Amino acid sequence: MAKAPSQAPVTENIVDIDVSKEMRNSFLEYSYSVIYARALPDARDGLKPVQRRILFQMDQMGLRPDKGHVKSSRVVGDVMGKLHPHGDTAIYDAMVRLAQPFTLRLPMVDGHGNFGSLDDGPAAPRYTEVRMAKAALAMTTSLNEDVVDMIPNYDNTLQQPEVLPAAIPNLLVNGSSGIAVGMATNMAPHNLVEVISGARHLLKHPNASLEEVMRFIPGPDLPEGGKIVGLEGIRQAYETGRGIFKTRATAHIENISARKKGIIFTELPYLTGPEKVIEKIKDGVQSKKLQGISGVQNLTDRHHGMRLVVEVKNSFNPEAVLAALYQHTPLEESFGINNVALVEGQPRTLGLIELLKVYIDHRISVTRRRSQFRLTKAKDRLHLVEGLLIAILDIDEVIAVIRSSDDSQVALTRLMAVFDLSELQAEYILELRLRRLTKFSQIELEAERDALLKQIAELEIILSSEDALKDLVSSEMAEVAQQYGTPRRTVLLESDNSANAVAAKKMSLKIEDDPCWVMLSGTGLVARIVSEQPPSRSGGRASHDAIVSMVKTSNHSQIGVLTDTGLVHKLSVLDIPAIPVTDAAPGLGAGAAISEIALLGEDENVVAAFSLEEDSVPLAIATEAGKIKRLNPSFPNKTPFDAISLSDGDKVVAAHPAADTDVVVLVTSNASLLRFDAESVRPQGRTGQGVAGIRLADGATVLAMGIAPGNDISAQGVVTIAGSSTALPGTELGSIKVTPLDRYPAKGRATGGVRTHRFLRGEDQLTFAWVGELPARANTKSGQAVELPEIDERRDGSGVPAKGIIATIG
């Protein structure tokens, strides 16, 4: 057997390389790719390559705003297959950002579906749909008019624009962010109208200073609004390309319930989501960095917009809590401007004027190239129109020449020779349809020729005059601003006048235990005034509510409110809304309804408010059945508790503090008035039923009780209103009488008293009575003032017709 030949030895080719040199070259190639092909925007159109390719491909697909949406996956697939072979995830993420109104000041993609929020990511591309936004049309307009250079795609099979025409100054309007190798960019969004105004000014005045341009562009305008605090960092960024400013949430303090105040955030810092803020607030509360917060709620919805509610504990100062929130949560963030962009293929750090000049130069170039393209196209069309007009004027000979020719090439040559036409004109005539050879077509062609001549003249002026070219660019900018511009959303503050000011003053986090006055009105409103001096009962607005009780206390104390069932409910003073000292009388709407603060039972009405201090004056309580009781100022810790034991069918009608030296005045429905000394009623404990106050006639009840100072009652008076027992309540005016209290003699307790009002025909009872300091002010149920009659010195005289249905007197 023959021996198999042995295989030839394999020749190895080992190349020695310098590893450090190879690593250096590879890293430089990678860095170049990241900087120029991925991370940094072009200063002309403000777009990164992937963003530019998305908008260009959507334009090529015809996905304009007047067309329907298509699946995002379709756009992503076309962009990846034709222009950007770097993965569908990167393309979709870029497209999502172009569609988010909270990310871009002027979104370029109109998205349909879930494109994410500040706290959550978007849905998958198979679930969302897209089309071009209206603003994207301005970015791609005139692409078919040779306005920018076209370059090959990644496999040299298609053409793509090197830069978009960009009628919108996108880099400044929408900002940009990206991290390259060894450099990064972070640019803030601006207002379109302001940027174009600054660009137009710079176009007209190329040597304008930064201060002049900043009159038009004072600072960034963030998509979600908010506030920018401190403009020095912005000016530095506009001058050097680098700077830092603070963004702050927009907040206000309001009553979120009858007893609680809250801080309401309606605008958050740029790219800050509410869930992130809530999480940081909870962390701050747990770590004790934040105090005075009882809860936080996100009430944001698509109808009312952003609404983040932070509930503040009653004993804490809301302004100080707000300052702490700004300090320890993302409700105040710093934004570092780093204006790095590609200029002529090189990364540069640009100031505001440089950015505007790059954009202006780009628009001048686009407009010049577009005008040149249109001029060439118009001249070419004019050349053909002139040839057609020649042919139509001698159409019979044209037809004869064509029919007598052996072939089209001979006809072409003979037409050029006979009618002195160019080759293009002759060929166009040969391809002409016979229907165009009518008289009407001749008129149309002549009109078209005149329009072309006019257009050519205008375009030649634009191309021959730099001023005319700039005027056209400026006017087109103005049209874009008018079409796509929106009002400014972000407030610019020159300096920090809130949080830092609070910190500088070292505002106390907790509300001090300052003296205050709590007032209860006749319509059931309660309010608090922080003041050492008592507010005037007659002060405040012309149309006001009457004050039933006025209690001196302090912010950290409690007061009691007595209801007609004899129960006392304890209230924390801090739960009661505070009103300015200028609103001396609570008034309708100035306070809160007592029913919203006290947990009242069904058909339980508040009669009076009083102090719970142990050294306070005993509370005099009058019942409808004529009982009178002075309650000892010793109260249990529970709430509610009984202040008086009532008989079946009886109820409390009035209660006022009454010292031994005071005088008690009771008025009944049958027009009897009894005045006696308060010391005749011995103070009792909570279980006491009281003693007989006034002897009542059959069917009569106590209407009102007043407490007057025993040493001087000359300033006190009695107001009574008489009416019919058969009339519906609140339907008749009645007769009213105002009488000084000293006209009524003092009687012993438990007697019948004296007559205080003589009934007229049709009157058989008192419907209202009041005892207090004159002059008195009367109000209707709606709070409108009612004029009272002159004082009647007769204690048992009849009244005069009232000028309104009176509900309260104070």
C-alpha cells in the first residue's frame, strides 16, 4: 500500500504590535464615534444624528400632522434599516424624548399612547403610535430644494441630510443633554418667541452686546414652568457657555380643610417627577430632617394638571416647612449649563451670542441655497414655456414638420432648425399632448411666463443683495415665532427671596404660643385673630356677620363650644383658621364653619364658645324652659362632656361668661324681660340642672340671654322683634324696637319680669331678641346689613316696621 503524502506545514504570520499604541488608536476611534455620531448635537439644527434621522425618515414616510398615526415600531424599523444601524432601543428612546412635552419645550413628535411620565417609562413601541408634530415640519421644510448637503447612509445605498434646514432654533428652544468621551453637554430649553426675537435683533445688529440680546432672551423657559432663582449663573452661562442656576417648584399655602393648612405645588423643577419628590419627603420625615408634615398626596390629573399637596401639622409654620422642603428635597434643584455642540465638525463650548450666530449663518445659507434652487428651476421652466408659446403661435407648421419627418430624431432636429429652439424646448414640444394646444392654454402659458419673470426678478434681488437676504430670513423667523410660539411658563427671580430669606431670619418652625382671640359668629363661623388686643366688634367690612362669642386664649390652648343639647366639644385653637387682624369681624367666608371642625351630632347646633382655663369666669347657661346655671370652670379631659343636665324637651338657648358682679338679662317669647344679679346664681358642677331663672307664662319660652356689667349698664341695650306665631319663619319683617337696658328695673331671680315690647295688631310673640352693647348692627342671613330704628326710651312701647328680615345682631 502506498504511503499518503504528508501535509505541508502551516505558515504562521505573527505581527508584533505596541499594545499601548493600539489601545490609544482604538480609544480615539471610539471617542470620535461617540462625539460625532451619538452624543453631541449639531449647533445648526440642535439635533443628534439619531434624532435627525428619525425626523428625516418620518418626513420621507409622509407622516405629517394631517395624516394618521402609525406604529412606532414601523418608524423605528425604517430608521434602523435605512439610516441608523445602532439598535432599536436607542432609536425608540430618542423618539420618545422627542414626543414628551415635559422634556422638550416644543415637541417634534406627536405621540399617541403611553410615552411615559417623569416617574415612569413609556410603553413598548408596538403599543404606541407616532407622526410628525407641527413643529417638525419647520425642521424639515424645503429639504427637496437642495438647501443642505446630502451624505451617504451607512451602506452607501441611500442619501441623508448632513443637517436639517431647521427653521426653528431647536438647540436653544429644546435644549440638549448628552455624555460623550471626555466631554458632555447640558443645555436648558428656552422660549421660542424670545429666542427668535434675540436672533432677529442680532441679525440686524451683528455687533450687539450680550446685555442687549438678554433684553430679548432673559433666561431659560422650562417645559413644566416653575421658577428660576438667581440670574447671575444664567448670565455667566450666556457669556462663557458654562453656568449654574436653581430651579424651584411653584407653591402656595392654602386651607385644605377647615382645620388644616397645606402647601400646594403646581409646578415642579425641570425633569423632576412627583413620585420622586414624595419619596424624598418620606425619607426626610423618617430621618427627622423634615418636621411638621402630617401627609403628602399626589392629586395630579390631566384635567387640573400638577397638584402635589403637603399637609402641615397645625402647630407648625407653613412658610418654615416650605423652606425646609426646598432645602432637603428635589423641590429645588440646580441645573448646570454646559453649552457644548458641534460647529463645523468640531466640539465647541458656545455662549449665547455664538449659538445665535451659528443658527443665523445656517438659516442664511439655507435661504440662499433655496433661492438659488428656485431661481434655476424658474429659469428652466421659463425656457420651456417660451418654447411652447413659439410652437402654439405657429402650431400648423409645427404639426407639418413633425408629420413630414421620418422619425422623432429627425423631427427634433428639424424643429430646432425651423423655429430656432433649443434641444430641451424641441423635445418638450414633441412630448406635448394635443389638448394643451388650445387658445386657453396659450393664455395660461402667457400668465405663467409673466409670473415666472416676476419670481425670477425677486429671487435675483435676494441673491444679489445681502440686506434683502437677511430681511427674508428675519421675516421667516417672525412667521415661525407667530405660528409655533407660546407664552413664557417659567418665572425668573433675580435673587432668592423666600427660602434663604426665611433661613436668614431663622423663622421658627413651630408656631409660637402667641395670644389670640377666637370668635364665633351668629351664622356658625369660627375664626382666630392672633393679637393681644381684642378686635372691635363693629370693625371690619360694611357687610359682616355678628359675633356671638369672643374668647381670649393662645395658639396652643383649647376652647370649648357649647351646643343646644348641653354638650361641650373641645377644640384645639390651632385647628381654627387664622384671619388677618384687619378683618376684625369674622364675616361670611372669613372663617370656617364650626360644623367642619367640631364633630357635632345630628340636629346639634353650637350656641357659644368659651375658655377652658381653670381661672376663667363661670359660664352662665340659659335654657328655653327658663333655667339658669353658672358652670364652675373645672372641666374633664374627655370630649364631649355635659355642661348641664337638661329636662326632656328643653334646650340651651344662650351662654356667656358671667362674673358675680355682672347682671343677667333674660328675654322671653311673650315679651317679658327679667334683669337680676348674677351672684344670685351659685356656680354648679357639670351635673347640675341649674335653677329657675324666669317664671314663664303658659306656652312662653326664653329667646335670649345677655350679660351686662353690673357697675355700668348705660351702654347696654335690648333689641326685640315682634311677629305672628302663624307666619312661617323668615317670611315676615315684623316690628322692631331698640331700648336702653337701664330703662328696665331689676327684679329678683325666678320672677316674671316686666313687659319689653307692646304688640301691634297681628302680633302675638317675639320672634327675635338680643341684649348687648349699643350701637348694635343687624344682618340678614346672607350677611347684608339692615338698618335699625332710632332708640325708643319706652321700655314697653311698640316697634316700627323692620327694613329687612334680620338673622343676627351683634
